[in-house]
Amino acid sequence: MRLRNLQFLQQNKSLPKIKGNRELLTASSICITFESQKNGDKDQTITMHANRTSICPVRAWACLTLRILNYQGASLELPVNTYKINNTVDILPSTEILHHIRATVDMIGVEVLGFRSKEVGCHSIRSSFAMFLYKQDVRTDENRKLP
């Protein structure tokens, strides 16, 4: 997924994704387009709405977008897993994320969690966060077309 796949809206008006546009932080919703998925679906868009809590998904995506756009030479073609350390811009690979997820599960232990580290993967982040949002009554709309 790349920054170009994110669209921030304020009252159904698209906000420009440009360096320093702090208006993104107050967007009322975000549309995320998944260009290609493992299940074969193409160009599926989901919408998440701002909830003005500490776990607001719109604000989280806005912070991530503004951070990446602040990198020298940044463009909307950069992946959302881009990071910068000591003036080096790089991509955080899924293998690194998987390693940290499994190490955390091992640290907490099967006795507490009820499952082993080999039973989790990167998709666990998406599914657990989706359940977390559902439990917090955060509304999401699937298959919404971009305005």
C-alpha cells in the first residue's frame, strides 16, 4: 500500500496530501484503497471515520502520512511502511514485523495467550485491530467508492 492509496476527507471534500498539511489531522474520514489483495480482489476501498479518541484511525493515518511526506524527496508513491533513521530512508519488511510479533507472543507465553508464536503472522495485526475497532464501536464502511 502506498500513500497514493489514502484519501483524507473533510465533509466529503478531498484534502491534499502535501508536506506539512496539518489539515489532514482533522479530517472526518479516510478512504483506503487496496489495489490488489491475496484473495484476488482489486481496487477495494474501505472508509474509516474519525472518532476523536486516542485511537482515532484517521488521525493515525494522517500522522503516518505527514511523517513520510516530511522525508526529503518524498512522494505519494512511497509505501506506508517507509521509515527514516539517521538520514537513511528505507522500507520496513514484513519479515521484520513478523519476527517482532512472534517474539512478543513468545515473551508473553502460550499459558497467557492460549496460542503459540507459530500460529500468528502479519495478518494478525489487521484482524486483531479490526476486532478492536469493532469492540470500540468504530464505524467502518466497506466498498465505498471515492468521491
